[in-house]
Amino acid sequence: MLKIGIDAMGGDFAPDVVVQGALKALGSISADTRLVLFGDEGRIRQLMETLGAQYDAFDIVHTTQVITMEDHPAKAYNQKTDSSIRVGFDYLKQKKIDGFASAGATGPMMVGAMYSAETISGVIRPAISAQISTTDGSDFLLLDVGLNVDCKPDVLDQYGMIGNAYAQTVLRKPAPRIALLNIGSEREKGNLAAKAAYELMAENGSYNFVGNIEANEIFTGLKADVVVCDGFVGNTILKQTEGFYEIASRRGITDAYIDRLNYEVVGGTPVLGINAVVVIGHGRSSALAIQNMILQTERNVKGGVVNKLQDTFRNF
């Protein structure tokens, strides 16, 4: 039985939307997947009763504390030992669950990921990634999207390796095209870090490097399946994409492609380069976003991305 842990107290509208989203996910997850909710059992049970859910729909681990957005990430993680995030990560470390997801504060989630899962041997810096829809009906993976705002060339090269493993196992692309985001397609374009990263990526040989890609090409899907950049640039692109969708939505624009840019459809951002599956959802997550965060976590576990990454860096 595969077990997915969910922080029932994480997010702006928790636990209500988390329970609603978990119930929605029950109709889509595999028969051999069990959801484990971490949080205030009384409130969770009350919501389940209100929503007409079966008493045994989930496993529930009762916790008495919540780490908030205002808390200091490391201090709160260490001091609030009975918080839903901390207990969830304890279960992950003890392998009582196979993956953990939360729409709670990103800082404590990253602290927990580093403490409980630890970085895969050989990985310089883990990354958080975003799966973004392309106009050809597919998706591309963007990394990093905010964990490391400054990246040295060797880190960017490793992001190519990390993205390659994810695209193969989760996106099911046997030979993913890996590109470096730059201000021009020519080899000599960019700042010193980009130029040096290009050389390392071109010489790596463990993935299909297709060269530089400009920002106006990344949404077409015609050139790359994985786009590598530092966290400052990646986070800017991610939030600009979210902003574009919100503008289109407010203006009443209905379009099949634009609808797929809604962060609720994706669900969350996986933390890649650690020894466990951890997915971080948007703080404003709705029930739909929670549902897709859970489904994304299940895909990551079933795809075997962690094993693939461990093998990749063991052999590098």
C-alpha cells in the first residue's frame, strides 16, 4: 500500500479546502494509494461529517500545533514538534509514508525536507521545479523556481541532470531536450555564469543538451522539455505566468491553453535532489489545487523519480 501524507493544516484556507481536495482526489488516485492527513483530528472529522465523507476515508494523525507563515522557519520547525508539518516529515523520515505534500509555508517545508530527507549524495543544491503547459499540448519543466536565487555554473549543469531524470520518470519523455534559459540562442550570449554553464552542459554527455533558449520560445514546446535557470529568473517567470492567467481570467478570456496555466491545475512544485518525494503547494490553494497537489505527489512516487536521481548521481 502506497501512502501519501498531506498537511491538513497548511495553506490560507486549511483545513477546509485540504479536506475537500483530499476527498476530490479519492476518485482519481490508484486503488493501492492511501491518504494520510496530519492535523487537528477533531476539525478534520467534523469537516468530513459535514461533507458526507465516510469515517474511514483517510488515515488521520492527530497534531496539536500549526506552523504559520509568520513563524521563523527553522525555529518553528524545531520548537513546534507536534505541528502538522513536523510530524508529517517525521513520518516521511521513518518511511511510514512514501511522499509528503503541503500548501503551508515554504520555509518550514524546505527545512523539513532538508532535515528529514536530506540531499542526495552528489547533488550540490536541490531545486524546486514547476511544470508549465506549452501551446503544443504538452508541458515543460522549469527549474529552479526560487530555492537558489544565485547559481554557479556547476549547479546549473546539475539542474540539467535533475530535470532530465524528472522528465524521463514523471513526464514520460524518453530523451528529454534540456535547454539553458538565456538572452539569446548563440553559444556566446549571456553573463559569465550562463556562458560557463553552457560549456559544462554541452560537455556533460549524460543528457540531451540542445543549447540556449530564449524566453519567447519556452511556452511553445518546440525546442525544450526542460528549461534550466537560476531561482531568481525562474521564480520571476513562474509568477509572471500566474499573473498572465489571472489577468486573462479577470477579463473573461476563455481559452483551452490559458486555462492550463492555472496553478490549480498543476497543484504544486516538487523539491528535487532530496531522498524523498516532497511537493509544496501554493498558499492560496483551493480544493482543486489540493486535489492536483495530491495527484502530483502520487505521480512522483509511482514514477520513481527519487530512485532515478539517486542512480544518476551515483554513476556521475
